[in-house]
Amino acid sequence: MSYAVSNYLVAAAVAAVLVVLVLGLFNMLRGGSPNLSQKLMRWRVGLQFGAIVLIMCVLWFRG
């Protein structure tokens, strides 16, 4: 895997976590559905796990 591709993959994973986090914050601030907040929190935790695994794999492959 080239450095450029892995950099873009890591950036996309971190951006996905950021988007879900911001959506969750906006939902809380406007007093939205608690069920939606829970769903967004679950998505955020899953995406964070995936981003960490991806980052660790990239670091491992780069040696």
C-alpha cells in the first residue's frame, strides 16, 4: 500500500468519525431524539474502533 493511499484512507476514517461526532452534538444541542443520539454514539464508537485499527495497520505496514 503506498503512502498516499494509506494517508487518504486514514484521513477518510478520521473525517467519518468527525462527521458523526458533529451530527451527534448538533442533535443534542437542538434537543433532538435521544434514540438518534444513541444510534450516532454507537456509530461513532464503531468508526473510532475502525479508524484505530486502520491507523495501527498502516503503522505496522510502514514498519
